[in-house]
Amino acid sequence: MRASILKKFCQTGIPQYSIYGIICIFTVMSGMQAAGEGKTKPITDGRCDEPGMRFLPLGIRGLGFLAYKRSLLLLIGYGFTATLTIFYGLVEKQSLFVTFVCFHLVVCMCIPVLHGWWEGSLQESWQFAWGQMEHRGVLFGVTSGIVLFLGASIGIWVLLRTEGRTETVRQVLELWGLNSRWIWWFSLYLVVVNSLLEELFWRGFVLQRFLVVMSRVVGILLSSFFYCLYHLVVLTVLFGFRWGCLMTLLVFGVGCFWGWMKGRFPSAYPTWFSHLLADLGLVIPVLWWIF
């Protein structure tokens, strides 16, 4: 019974969570202190001439390269914080509501706003994160989203064919506070709002700041690693360790694809539409076969 596994996970995860949280707090604090030491120094090593850097807001590019290299710790702290909020909401509190408040409100909204205010480039960063809608980019996003929609739907259908898995997944979701009364609102929120906030945070905020201190390939890989990390918590609880790890690798690959797409089409709309349709491919099987 996956519910009993989840309870056991709660009992054994508290000490690990506490140590994990202390490490991340010190990481964030040290990153902020280091970044604050030299944030007015100009970039002098020519990194702004790299292909990905020309898309960054001038306010961000104007900060000191040394300061941003040091504040890499701060961004890594943000990445781990995202996983901590998912762990806290689903494993510690066993509540989707708490999870969404912690992850969407604190991580996806408050962190970028406070960080942009601290940089002094909040308005510019916000405008850059959205960008201007391009018809070619939107078409590419919708097309790729349809492919991901089909892949996700077929994959969930295959997983749910295992005897007893449908009931197990339903029990875990009900343990997290989801029921037939709220399933439609939950689905709408997950597909529209969750996909948007994740894209603005991971591709519009974290990835673009990684590009200041590393190559585009490394930045995409690192941001995608943190993006898939908290999915490991959700997927292993729902589908077991083996399938959870395999699905997390697929999430990592999709994250890399969206990171590449963000460089090709800088606005938020192509990746958002692609992400929205991919999430829709996960939600429809849940509505159809589980609830």
C-alpha cells in the first residue's frame, strides 16, 4: 500500500529534511552576502557577447560578473528550495494546498520578485521574462506540446494498466486532499497556472541568470536538473522508485528541450503553451481512469 509507504517516508524523512534545510539556508545566506559584495562592478571578460547573453536584460548584464559567479550559490539554493517545498507539502504535511502555496507563492513568485528588486531590475526582468509573442514560436510551442501531450497520455495509460496501480494512485491523491469535488478545479489550476509559473521561474528566471556565469548548455542542464529534482518526490510516491526515477529522467529531458526552446524563442509563450499541453496530457488520464 503506497499510503503506508508515504507514512513511513514521513517518519524517516524528518531528520533528513532538517539537515537539508539547514544546508540550503546557509547556502542562500552565503550567496546573498557574496553577491552583495561586488554587484556594481562591470563585466569585463566579454561573456555578454556570447549568443545566449544578448537576450538578457541590460540591468542583469550590467551587474558584476564576479558577483554573479559568487551568487551562483544563491541560485543553487533556490533550486533546492523548490524541492524542499514539495517535500514539505506532500511528505510532511500531506497536502496539495500547502504544497501549492509553498511552491507557487513562495518559490515561483516571491523569490523572483524579491531577487529582481534586490538587483534593481524588477520591471525590466519581468518584461524580459514574458517577452513578445512570436507567431512562429507559438506554432512551434503548440506543435511540440501536442507531441508531448500524446506521449504523456500514452505513458500514463501504460503505467495504469498494472493491476492495482489505479487504486493506489487514487489513495495517495486522496491522502493529499484531492477528491472528486475539487478534481476539475485542481486540473484547471495545474494545467494553466502551474505550467505558467514553472516556465516563468525555471526558464524565465533561473536559467537566464545561470547564463551569466556559464555556457548555455551547462545552464540548461543545471536548471533542468533542479526542475526535475522535485518531480522525483512526487513520482516515486505515486508510481514507485523504479518508474519514478525513469519518469524523472524523462522530465529532465523535457526540461532541457524547453531550455533550448527558450533560447530559440525568448518569450514565455512558446514554452508555456508546450508545457500546458504536456500537463494536459497528464491530467486527462487522471480524470478519465482514476477519478
